Amino acid sequence: MSKKEYIIPIFIPFLGCPHDCAFCNQVKITNYKDIINKENTIKQIDQYLSYFPKNENPKEIAFFGGSFTGLDTKVMISYLEIALSYKKKGIIDRIRLSTRPDYINNSILNILKEYEVDVIELGIQSLDDKVLEANERGHSKNDSLKASKLIKDYGFKLGHQIMPGLYKDSFEKSIQTGLESIKMKPDMVRIYPTLVIKDTKLEKLYDNNLYKPLTLDEAIDLSSRLYMIYTYKNIPVIRIGLQPTENINDKEDVVAGPFHPSIRQLVESNIHKIYLEDLIEKYDLKEKIKIHVPNRLISIIAGNKKSNKDYFYENYGLIINFENSDGKFIEYKDEKISYNIDEFIKNFVEKTYGGDLY
């Protein structure tokens, strides 16, 4: 099992990002309204470091919020200098940043290389030009293709951030974004189902009944399929859903959309639900089964508030019990049926998307 990683997030809302997309209000999303200066940045980093246990686990400074590479060059370098000083002292291990595809070029990447940045995440959001245009994103699919290739060519780790459920998006277009994203071979991905945030153009569209956000169930279904597509290609999904802040948690600034503080667990539980349904039909499972899996999987398979257990009882009359075990199998009568979610994901993706994956 990989070691727990400790992240020091530095938010730079709007800084470096003169473009205000239809869905975006970074001040609301990051719950941070002040301009960050050097002294504040150092104070934030030291504060986070004081919370972390004294161990050898990887530590990372991550610049999130605005478009980091859109900052004035001197300002960008001043932040990088701070991060690099911690890295050179061996206090942190990695430097990460997020930016827009159209704010990547050779001169920017040369600077990032000089200051030992490790990971560059691109907010590609969608790979459908009509969706990008409708959401006033200000860049094209081709910008994402070019930026992703450049980042990989320079030897950086590449991250993709996608936003299923945007204005003028569809289930099919979101899946296509995932399929086209994997062809660029990102090293990691974040899936952010679109939320309607206060004081955005998307809120006005929603208020005028011109935009209908995904329901939570729709977001879970769509994110489950995207998760399986990326997992099939061994691309880690490092986050699903916006990271909760006090504002987001209290729903004070989310007008509508599929917000849930544990949406990743809901997605993983849904994938196990699809798998179990497949096994029930394949092996004609009835009445009662016992699933033997490691303890960490039991709550995921059972579902949020045991929703999966309830679903299978109500729809199939099937009682599901669990046993903590190093092995992974279903005990049914005198049979032992292998419980292999990875194999299921492989078969599901190949059967569903086949030739679109290469």
C-alpha cells in the first residue's frame, strides 16, 4: 500500500485568470477572498507543515484556484521560489500546479522546469468545442491536445481535470471527453461534476430554465463510467467532486447541482453495485450470500447507509452479509465465486467502449 501523501494547498483565486468562464466563481469555490502575498504563502505552508506528523511520507506544495501560469512572470517565479526553497531543503517532495491549456507554451515550461515543478494539471473541462464555446471557456480542444503533448514532452507529470454536465453537454459528450482524454495519456485525473455556483453566468442560465444540472444519481452514473474508463487504462482518479470547504459544505454558495461531500464513495459503491448485479444474473444468486473481502471494502460494497444492501433485498430478495477476509470471494451455498472488481471493470469497459479506447 502506498504511503499517505500530505498536500499543502495554496489557492490563488482569479490571479492569473482574467477569463471568467460561465460556471466559475473562484472566490466562492476556494472560500478565499484576499490576494496572497509571499509572507502569507510562507505562513500558510508552515502552518500546514506543523499539522503533519513527523514521518517520511511524501509532502507536496500545490498551487490551485486560478491559472497559475497566467500570472505575471515575476509573480509566478516568486511563488515558485518559495516552493523550491522548501523542496531544496528536503521539507517537501513535489511541486504541483493547475492551469489552463492555453496558458502553456515552451517559455512557460522552461521556467517551470527550472523551478523543479513536478506535476501540471490542466483544466480541460471538456473536449467538445461546442461545449467549451457555450461555457465561454476561451480555449479549444486543440489547445488541450497541444498543451498535454508539450507537458509530456518536457517530462512533467500531466493531470487532467474534467467537468461532466456543463451547459450544452450530454452524457455521450462527457464520455467522449474521457475517451479522448485517455489518448493523451494523463498520469492522473480529477472528475468534477458541474455545480451551479452563486454569481456565475451558469446561475443565470439555471434561473432562466436554460440549463439543467445533473442530478446526483446522473452524476454518480456518469462519473462511475468515467472512473472505469480511466481505471482500465491505469490512470488514477485522484478526486471526484469539488473539495468541500465551509461554504460548499453548508451549500451556502451552491445553487444547484450534484454536490455530495462523499461523492467518490458513492461512485465506487455504484460500480460495485453494477458488478454485483452482473454476478447475480451470471450465477443466479438467490436468497442469501456472504461476501468475503478486506474490511475497507465492506462499507463501499454495502453502499452509503447500506443502500446497496437495501437495493438487492428490495429488487432481488437477496440478503447480503459480509465477512472480513484477506481473500475476495462470494460464499453461496457450497460455492466460492471470485470477487474481482478489476476484472469486471476491464470486461465492462472493453464490452461497452471497445474500439474507442485505442
